[in-house]
Amino acid sequence: MLSQDNNDTIAAISTPIGEGGIGIVRISGDKSLDILSKMFVPSNPVLMSGIKSHDDLKIDMERKSRVLTHGKICDDKGNLIDEVLVTYMKPPTTYTGEATVEINCHGGIVPLRKILETALFLGARLADRGEFTKRAFLNGKLDLAQAEAVMDLISAKTDDSYHAAVNQLQGHLSDYIRDVRLDFVDILVQIAVNIDYPDEDIEEVIYSELLSELNKILDSLADLSETAERGRILREGLRIAIVGKPNVGKSSLMNALLYEDRAIVTDIPGTTRDTIEEALDIRGIPVVITDTAGIRQTEDVVEKIGVEKSKNSIMSSDLIFLILDGGRIIDDEDIEIYQYIKNKNHIILINKADLPKKNTDKEAVREKFGEKSYFIAAKSKEGIKTVENLIEDFVNSKSSNMIFRERLTVTNVRHKVLIDNAISSVKDAIAATDMNQPLEIIEIDVNQAYEFLGEIIGETSTGDIIDKVFERFCLGK
């Protein structure tokens, strides 16, 4: 992408492809208004009477920056394409920081395509993925972390993931990173003074102060890193697998959480032969839940495949619900499944609590597994609120600091890696300080941590890193 000329005028369709009420073609760059003036005919007769040329139209549109103007878009031969509303926006107070045009037309594939083709014919270049936001970054409208939040905002599927993206877009994460980097600057200045003026004999004092300051920074970065697991869940969804023997109520639990009959439920064991996956919103948390085939020894070829898929779902899940049948005694098959999942995050649910016969109770679970369990009746939805509470508590446990949960959740894997790299460098600096190593060695580690954090907001990122970030964007954004 850096090979493209950032002085080019770019254009793209900025609304999803398909039929809709309105579609938008966006143009950004120095030639935006010139291109618009050659394809747009205002519908206001009073306005038209004073416009004798494309230059007159450009002057008028520039005077009415940010005003919606009704008219028609015509191709290079003068043929009508569509009736539109257009807006010209003067730089630098635009999304990209450049002169920008937005053409609102009817939301069909053909008019959008024809308008874009005309803009390209008149001198625009088709925008690369994320190039509008990349230009906003290059022109100082957004830092790199805020730019990445734009895509998180677009892809947010729940209130919590939306709020996490909005907080990052507002710059809360960036401000925190900048504050920590300023702390590093203070340390680097102290070190530079000691290196440049070695005869002042202040090294013993600076070492003790340095150790305290580095430990404070380490705590700050550790608090931030701790939010990343919750942030990943908000961004990608919490993956839950429902496991257990056949006919214990796995599909009933999935249907109860979905509040619809998604999975087939019968009294016949082995009804579910394949994994069934659904996405849902639980208390603002995006959840991807998988109803698995009953795990048991079987000679049925199809059921064997289903059991293997169930085991794969267990391995890829963040949380597992082990379902036990409250009307049966815990047997070897239950214990075998428990042994398979016990080292992963799991919750034991005793189903069919609404039936009179309950051979499996909480004491039996504690005796066999040494764990607490929860009663539910999935078919009648009894205890489903408890299950939702358990999911919410599990996600919130991934970030114990309430202030961070509300404002500073790290949702991006790239950010998490860089924060952890910075933490590693700070630990190296602390170790070197503790051993009274030369300040030049400590300076290298501190400066490296400073650089890692700079990559998050784009202040020390290379062109290749920036390109890779924006390549993940959709066209038109």
C-alpha cells in the first residue's frame, strides 16, 4: 500500500454491497471536487442559472461545504446514472483530513458501480482496503490504535464489544500508552544525565529511584495486559462447548440459551450426530456456543465422527459446560468425560432438576469430582439465568480491575503482544538495575520497552506494520 501515491485521489463504495435504501460512494483527495463537478448536475433551477461551467460549480460547492445538495450524477457521455444527494467537505476537518466528497445514491449494485466507474474515469484511483482510514492516520486524524478501533466498531456484535471499541476510538488506550511512554522518557532522561555526567557521583541514588519507578511502570503494564483475555472474548466471542453423555440435555440447554428450538431434542440417545454452532449475545458478551454429539464408546461410524468433532470442540473452547443427568447415578462414562475436560475451564451442570427422581446431587458430584455444581432444568428453562450469570462472571474474572473493564480493555492481539514485549523489557531493566549493571545496559531495555509501546499507537511503527494493519480493513473504509 505504501507504494501507492498518497497524493492520489481515491474512490470506493463505502456501504455494503447489495440492495438497500441508500448507497454511498466516497471520494477523497485534492481532485475530489473537480471530479464531482464533472459528473454532478444540481437540480435547483436558481442555482443552475448562475452556473455556467464546471469551475462555477466547484466554487459554489466549496462555498457550501458540508451542505447536502440534490441533483443528478451523469456519466462521461452525459447519460443519467441516478438521482443523488452529494456533500463536499473542505479539508482538514474531514475523516481523512483531505478534501472529501460523499455521493448518496439509491442502494443498488448497478447505480453504485456506475457512479464509482465514472469517478475512476474522471481521475480517481480505486482505494485500497482501509485506505481512507489509513489516510486519516497519516494525516494525524487518528493514531494507529484508534484506526484499528474503527474496524472493531464496525464488527462489534454486542453492546460490550461496541463500548470497548468506542473507548479505544476515543483514545483512552492511546492516552494510557502515551502516559506510560512519558514515564519512560523521564527515566531515559535520568539515565542520560548520569551517563553524560559520570563525575557527579549520583549513581547509587539513581539506582534505588530507578528500581521504584520501573516497578510502578511494570504494575501499570501488567494491569493493562490482564484485560486482554476479556478483550479477546469481546472481540472474537466466548467459545463454549456443551458436553456430556447422550441424552443428558445438551441440546435442550442450547435451545434454552438461544430462546429458540435450534437443536433437535428427543428421548432417543445419540440424536445429535454433529456439532451445532450458534452465536448469541449474553449480557452484552458475544458467545459462540457449540452443542456437541454425546461422548461415548460406539461402533456407529457416523456417531464416531461426531464424537471426534466433540473432542475437537472441547480443545478449541474457552469454557465447557459438562452436563450430568440428574435422574441417573454418575457412571464411568461421566467420569471419563470429566477426565477429558478437567484441565480446561469448565462448569458442571446437573440437568433435569425438575424431575422427581434425582439420583445425582451436588454431594455426589463433590464426591466424584471434588467440585461444586449447579442444578438446571434446561427443557423448562429453570436455572438458565444462573447459567447466564456464570458466563458473565467467568468473562469478568478475566479482568478484576473495574476501571480497566469500563475504559481500558485491550481487544487487539497485536496490542497484547507489544504490551507483553514491553513488560519483558521492563523486567530485564529491573533485573539489570537490581544487579547494579551499567546504566548503558539498563537504557537499552528501557528504550526497547518505549519503542514497543510506540508501535501500538503508530509512533514507532514501520511502513510494513502499518500496511498490515490496514490490509485487514474492508474496502471503502
